[in-house]
Amino acid sequence: MQDLNPLAIELNEQLRASSPAVFSLFSELGKRIYLPKGILSQTAEAGIKAHRFNATRAIASEDGDMMHLAVSRELVPTLSLEGIYGYAPVLGQPELRETWKTHLLKENPSLAEATLSLPIVTSGMTHGFSLLAELFVDSGDTLILPDKIWGNYRLIFQTKAGANLQTYPFFDATSGFNTHGFRERLTNTAGEKLLILLNFPHNPTGYAINRTEAQRIVDAIVARADAGCRILVMIDDAYAGLWYDASVMHESLFGLLVGCHPNVLPVKIDGATKEEYAWGLRVAFISFGLGAVAMQPLEQKFSGLIRANTSGASQVSQTLILEAMKAPDYVEEKQRNYEILKARSLKVEKVASDPKYAKLWEVYPSHAGYFTCLNLKSGNAEKVRQCLLEDHGIGTISLGETELRVAYSCLEESDIGTVFRTIAAVVEALYGMG
């Protein structure tokens, strides 16, 4: 076992004093990690005091400005050179972090009276989850998940971090979220430390919870915490804001979890990927329901982790997101895109649930996000997927033996009927159900 660096010891003691629950959830790496007082801190100090010559930054300059290639500059002519080519701070651009926090407070009324940290910028959602796995997961720690998940969870938490995944059926007998199964899994899983991952709107089904389901989830977590268990609850809000059904909760579960129990540490992972229609820019955020005293050492821990891998999210990507959010047409343009996706969702619900398809598949409830998911009543989803792709040029995703995911986010509304008619024809042809 490595000896802890004095800086790591200092951060650990600060967290042990200010937030014992956070410290108790740390992995061994989480306890070891720190941000060295090296080049970054010296460069920051020089940025303030070096009024004559600053020979600290690993950039090239000419005539007092950043050296660059005109061929790339011409592609983004309105942005500053610093906003394109400069190094972003390790935790992200301060103005973007403040802007995203304002966005979260506006979109989540439950956070109005809660303590919310300044979001930390990551290089996409996957990077955010990877950081959380490094900071909080040791091999053998238990992570509770539903049986229907985004496959990358397994790669990050099980394959890389060595977590022990425990699942429960996502749906109950009435096709609602299985709050009873969730509570049962939580109650019956041994250990003084547990990790939970919840994702609404849900990938792959598009399911979103209502207020009653949300409160039952919180109650189950609090009950386990009351029994002495320390719990990290990760809320995957990749599709936040894309709710199309008035019966579901139009805000994050995170707001109900902040401050719910001293033994519960909720963390929200969201991003510009879907919310800002900026998939390849790879900008996401991690937010905690913690105050400044606990966040200061925790941010130093994150800074050390980020410095040790990506060293920070792309500067130009952050600048583009920030400038877009400040633009006068921002709200109007987001609403336009939302309405298009909502219309597609409603069309899919109508088409896929047509009684003529009832003998072929069950449609899982979908209220939000990008997807609908079919549970085929006969046959193999992978064979159906291959036939759709090879014989009809239609791409879908097979999940397990019988489930087929359709991303209506990338289908024109006028093409939705054709896609589902073709899926039906393939199932009927392969399995003689015509």
C-alpha cells in the first residue's frame, strides 16, 4: 500500500471533518488522489503577478497574441483566440460552470432551497461516470442497477472498477417503475457501503417516473441509510428536459435526494450532449448537493483525477456551449427542437401501440428522451435487427433476447410509420406470425 502524500492526507482530514459521509465513501484511490502544487498552481500564480513576462504557459505566442493556424481560425471567426486555443481550467470554465448551475436551479424547482455545488465540467458523460468510479468504487463494492441499462455502465463500473452489480426488474406488473423491487434489492443487499445508479428519462426505454414513484425511491434510500448504510446515489440525467408526458415528473430526482439523509451522497451527472444538442462537443457536468467547505477538498480530489487523465475538457467546446447559452435566440431554438422530438415521440406511441401489432410485441412505456423499446413476443431481437439492417437498410439496437430499441430522435416524423411497418413485416416473415 502506498504511503499517502501529505496533500492527500490534508484533503482527507478536511473531508472527514466537514462531511464524514463523503470521506467514508471514498475508494482507496479516492483517498490517495490529490492535486500537486506544481505547474498548474505556479502558472495560475504567474497569471496574476507576472506583469512583465509570463514564461510559464505551455503555449506559443506572437506579437502578444496566441499563435495559431489561420485555416482553423477561419472556421470559428467570432470566438476569441483564448476561447478557441487556450487551456481550459481543470474543473472547467468558471463562467460556464456558473451558467450551468443557474440552468439547473431554473429547471429543478426542488433545488430552490437546497445546497448545490458549482458543477464540475467533464469530457462527456462517460468521463464523468469514470471519475466517480475512480473516486468512490473499490473492487467488490456493490452497485445496484435495474436490469435494463445503458451498456456502458457495465464497462465503467464492473469491467474497469470491479464493482459487484446487483440488479432488479425495471418494470413491475403494471408496467410502472418497480419501486417495490428496488426497495427489496436495496434492503436485501448486505454491506455498510452501497452505490446506486438511477437514470430517468431512461435509456433504453424512455421511461420517466412520476412524483409518487420518485418519493418511494427516496423513501427506500432513506430507510437503508437509517439502518447505518452509507450510500452514493448517482443520477444519470443525460436526457433531462426531454419530457413529453404531463403525468411524469419534469425535473431531476436529484433535487429530492439532496439533504435527504446524512448518510446519503447524491450526485447529478448531466450534460450538453443531449440537452444542448451538442453530442460530439463532449461537455458534461458533475454536481453535488454539498456546500463550499466540503466541496473545496472534493474539488481538489477531482482536479487530481482529471489532471491525471484528460487534464481538462476541450476549451473550444466549452466556449461554444457557453456562447450558445448566452445567445438571444437560445431559448427559442431549444424549444423548437423540443417540439420536434415531442411530436416524434407522440407519433411513435400511436404507431407502435397500434392494436394490429399487439400479437408481435409489447411496447414499454415511454414518456421522454430519445427511445422506445419493443419487447418481441416471439423470436430473437438480434435476428430481427440483422434482417432489418441487411435486407431493409434499417438500423436498430437489440438488447438481450427479445428487446429491440428504436431511436426516434433520428427519424423524421413522416418515416416513423414505415419503420414500424417494416419491423412488423420482418418479425412476421421470420417467425410465421402473419
